[in-house]
Amino acid sequence: MPSLMETAGLVSLLRQTTDDRRTKAVGTGILRVLKLIPMLTSGCKMAALLGRPNKALISDDAPTITLFGYRKGRVSLAIQEHPKSSPVFLIELPILTHSLHKEMASGLVKIAMESETRSHKKKVMEEHLWAVYCNGRKSGYSVRRKQGTEDEQHVMQLLKGVSMGAGVLPCMHESGEAQEAGDQLTYMRARFERVVGSKDSEAFYMINPDGNGGPELSIFFVRIK
């Protein structure tokens, strides 16, 4: 039968082992989170965006964001104050549609847009040239459009009565090359919570009405001074 000293030593050893496991688990969790944060050249500025409330509710002024494009082409991003209004921000991202679909399948997508133009615009989203990152990887550069292409205007017209959803849209040119190649025009549309960090940073977080299920999508805009 073990002595009191041996029993105390065994309890101490078990407690230490448990603490080590907890520390290791916490450390692993932190590393996973850090890997998901976009590694921008101005990473410190991104911290100003992360002031999101614990619970998001869909309000009347929640903007609508649409990601759409042909599966074999690039993704366009449109931000509207209302589903029926003209986009206040429209850009073709340097990201292939099928690649974005794969990222969304993982359940978490962070798109970060970084501007270095230093044009002293009043609003960060009025900048034109953007470096684009997706889940921490730089995808390339994009220029904001002042007016959408025919295909982009076609999508905005089709989705005027849609506040949120995802699927396939009829192609603008039924007999065009995209249709002949069996390509599809896909879209993902949702309401977003806007968080203004400063005059040089804004963030948008997708709102899931039911509070669960579906991918988590966040879009960040940062202007470097």
C-alpha cells in the first residue's frame, strides 16, 4: 500500500501532466488562429478592425455583398447599401472562382484588401488600386471599377429581388463561348455587418440569420498611410 508521500507525489505528477496537456492544447489553438489571420505587410493596422460585437443582428442598414463569376473565370465583388441600389464598390478580384469555392469549403474565408495609393480620400473604399489577399496568401492586384461590365450589370439586375442566397444564374449570352464550354455563372449573396475601425480601415462580416451553419466570410479594407 503506497505511503502518504508516494500518494502526494502521484497526485502532483498527474496534475502536472494535465496542466502540460492543457498548455499544449491552448498553444495549438492559438497557432491555428494565427495561421488564419491574413499576413499583410501592414499587419498591425489589421488589429484596428477587430472590434466586432459578440452578436450580429441584421439591421435595415446592413450592406449587401455579392461574390460572383464564371467557374472558369475570376470573382467579382460588389457592395451595395441595399439589394436594389447600385454598387458603391465594385471590383474584379485576382482570384479564380473555383479557387474561392475551395476556400469556402474549408468553412472560413478572409479576404483582405490593402491600398498604398495615399490619395487622402475621405473614405477608404474610394481608393482605386488594391493588393488582394485570401486567407493570408497574396493573390495579386485589382482596380476598383467606376462602372460594371455588361456581365456585372446583368448579375446586379438579376439579383435585385434577392437579399441573400447562393446558386447558378443564367448566362447573359446563351450562345456565347462560356455557355458552349459548359461554364456556369455562380453567385453568393448575403448581408454583412460593417465595422469601421478608423478612416483608414473598415471590415465586413457575413451575417448568418440562423446563427449557425454556412461558411464564415470576412472582408477587410486597409489604407496604409
